[in-house]
Amino acid sequence: MKTIVITGSTRGIGAGMAEAFLELGCSVVISGRKAGTVEQEVEKLSKKYGRDRVMGQACDVGDYEQVQALWDTSRQVFSTIDIWINNAGITNPVGAFWEQPEEGMAAVMETNVLGTMYGAKVALRGMLAQGYGAVYNMMGLGSDGRKQAGLTLYGTSKAGLRYFTDAIAEEAAETPVLVGALSPGMVVTDLVTAARTASPATWKRVKRVLNLLGDRVETISPWLAKRVLENKKNGADIRWLTSWKLLWRVISAPLVKRRVVNGSE
């Protein structure tokens, strides 16, 4: 039975993956910024999967000491950590880059980039010491070079994570630790639906794209969790929305009316 640590796992795809790993027989460490939210998620999952397989700890990934504490406490409870997933991330309010507040710019970069670097460093050092393990970083808009007006800041952070992930995979190539990327495609989470706060025209456009290319958390999470457990390759990019799948959705759009976002959402 493997032990999985997932940052940013109290909601969205992180929470979905946590439950998917539990369904597959793993033990899971839940983490998020707010202790109360972490406790609620742990309580919910413990009732279904057992207290001995779920633990949680609040962690601000932008604080290195808190990330190290997350590793240390997880090791104390479960002895070893097999897989560490850097999933914690935030987005910027939809809008032109020059209108973004400075504190928001710093927060996105601190969480998405520095937080992932902190998580990767802590996990790599710990796993090298224990002699095995795997670290995965969550990709997103921008990590494949695509650009989206209004989300320049978020996209820039994810573009940086692509380089970072590929680079540390090369550095870890001769070690017993795997490094990889998780590319879930366009998942309907609160990060994506934040566009509702923009203009009605912007949300209408985003919703149209979501219904064409997006997927629900409950669809993506079990698939990702299973592929992570099966993967034996360093530098793997576990990708849900492949080029062929994307092409098929575009071609079949006139015949298949997908609805992953309802009109009321």
C-alpha cells in the first residue's frame, strides 16, 4: 500500500485525486492552507476509508518550513512516502496583465512556482534518503505554450513549471527517484470557473470552451491516480487531453453536444 502526499488537496482536482488514491487502496495525506478545511476533508474521507489511511496537515506551500514539516509529520505517521504531488495552485483574476494588483502577482508566483519548488526540494531530498519515490508537478494553462488573454500571470507560472519539471527530471535521471508531470487538461474547478467574476461576455466564451474541451474532476482524477501508480518512467508526462483526443472533440462538436458546465454555473 503506497502513501501519497498531495498539496492543495482540500478541493478541486487535488481532493478528487486524494479520494481516487484511497479507492485504489493507498494511504493519503491531505494538505491545504486552512487547518479547518483540512480537518473537514480528513473527517469526510476517514468515515469512508478509515482513519488509519488518512491524515491531514495545514501547509502554506510558500513557506519552506511548513513544507518540510508536512514531509516530517507524514513520515512520522506513515513511515515512508512513496509519491509526492505538488498540486497547490492559485490563479489570477481574469483581466489584462497591467491591471493585476502587485500583491496578487506575488501570490501567484509564490504559490505556483516557489511552492512547487519547495515541495520538490523537500520530497526529492527525503526520497533520496529513503532510496525511492516519485515526485509529480501539476501542469496547467501555459505549460504547453498555449496562451489565454486575461490569464497571462497564471499561464506564465505554469510555463515556468514545465521547464522546472523537465529540468529536475534530467537531474534526477541517475537517482532512484522519478520526476514527472501531470497534465489534466481543462478541468472544471473553482480556478477555471473564476472567470464568472469577469464580464458576462468573457464567461460565455470560457463556458463554451469548457463544454467543448473540459472535463469534470470525477472524470479526470481516477484516471490520473491509476496512471501515477502504474508509471515507472522518469520524466513521464501523464497527459489526459492528448492531441488526438482534442482533435476528436473539435471534429465531433457539431454532432456531440458536451455539457460539463451547466447554464446555471
